[in-house]
Amino acid sequence: MDRRRIAEHFRLHARQHFQHFGRNRTGRVVVEVSHGMPRYSDCMMRGSKLIALLTDFGWRDTFVGVMKGVIAGIAPSARVVDLCHDVEPQEIDQARFLLRGAVPFFPKGTIFVCVVDPGVGSARRALCVESGGRIFIGPDNGLFTEALLGKGARAREITNPKLRLPAVSQTFHGRDVFAPAAAHLAAGVAPSKLGRIVRDPVRLPPLDPVRTGRRFWSGRIAHIDRFGNLITNLPAAEFLPPAVRGIALTAGFRTITRVCRFYAEAPDGELFLIAGSSGTIEISMNRDSAAKKLGMAVGSPVEVEIW
């Protein structure tokens, strides 16, 4: 066996954790392998990027699948995660709420493609925001208000025609503009190639509840999960015990004062409040839908008194 060929092979494949090779006293080739297992990151596809999709497209149509097809055609090694496609149609604040809660659980380098875009085809800009080591691609309609609050956040308008599809429709920028831009970034294109810096991206009012009196606050239903839990924008750490002695939350025509630590703690069919995994208060029913019981929707107001 040609020792030089072996040396070249191991030089090219150094990440396979071979530590030493050579010949023993009998002239046979000996390879010593490290006892440690390779790191998980070493087993992953080198250079692959994570793209997370958040839209109001639902699953009924081909929109999501086509976006994934565009990404695969440009950046076949990119990994695509479906964050959520059941945002209520045109509900930008709901998308903001979901995005804010999800971002901390994704690694730096993730590219978020967010398409809740009632202004598609109009003069609204296509945006790329770099913030917190992550990238956000989508319409300039306030969807990235929270991302823009990050230290050193930078926004660019996506204008480079080489980084979008050749034909851009007036109704599907998710396919024609946002998915290609994200895919090119995943393939190694620098964000600076997308377009110029934007100094005045659209920012919307904070998602936080509003104080209306010494003990009174006004909030809203930010999201409804598939179990019918009404997820509010009220931070649980500030509005539930032990931060307060008591709370009365009015939703529709019902006022709820019971607070539970977990769902099964409440009797079946009874409304109660609970600290949800999003960090905000949920209005829930054990083994039933609070949303159906109260007839509430995303954006519905809630009123709170604390003492």
C-alpha cells in the first residue's frame, strides 16, 4: 500500500477523528482512532443553514410547498422548519407574538422567512433584518418590530433582481422574493448583496398590555392554540401570584379568578387562568375549548384587575 496515498487520504478526511497512522513492526498499516465519539455538530452537514417559515398560508393550498421547492432549488443543503402556517389571515400582531416567543429557541444563524403580507403587490418594501445573530426576511409592515429592537439590528430593502425569481407576481412574494432571498443567504450570499440599508422600517406599537388605572390593565388575545386555549399578551410573571395577591380577568361576559398550576388541576369544564409556555397568561378549560366557550377570537380584548 502506498503510504503517500494514505497520508493524502487522511489529510483530506481529518474530521473523521483518525489520530495516527503508520506501519507496525511487521510492515502492516496501522490506524489509531480516537476513543471519543464525534461531536453532533461534526456529524451534521457542513455549511447547511436552518430556515424557519412562519406564514398565514395554512395547509390547504400549495403555497408553503412551493416556497420549499424554491428554497431547495437554490440551496439544496438548507434545512427548512415549519414554525407555523396557521396564523390568522392578515394578523400581523399574532405573527409578531409567535415569532417573539419562538426566536430564542432557534440557534444563531437561523433565517426566518415570515409572510403575513396584506400589502403584497403594493409599494410596501421587502425587508431583510439582521438582529441577534439571526436573519429575518419578509414584508416591511411591522412584522419585525421586535427584531428591530435588538442591539445592532440592521434592515435592508431586498431589491437585487439576481436574488429573486425572474418573474415576480403581484400576489405571491413568498415564492418570488422572500424564499429566494433566504435561500441565497443560506447558500452563502452576504446580506449586503440584497440591497441598501433602510433607515425607516415600519414599526408597530408594542405587544404589551396597556395600563388603564391603578389596578387595571387592558390586554388582548394574542393567539389561540389548537386546544382552544386563549393565549393573552399578559406576562404571567407580572399578573399572576406570587407577583400579585389576586387577579380578576374579564373576557367577553365572564370574569375568571381561578388560577391553576397545570391543566388537570381544574375540574372539567371550568374556566381558569394558567401561566402558559409562552410566558403569558392563558385562559383555559380542562379537556375543553375556552375559545368556543367564550366565543373569542385573536385580537379580542380582555380586561384585568389585580390586587
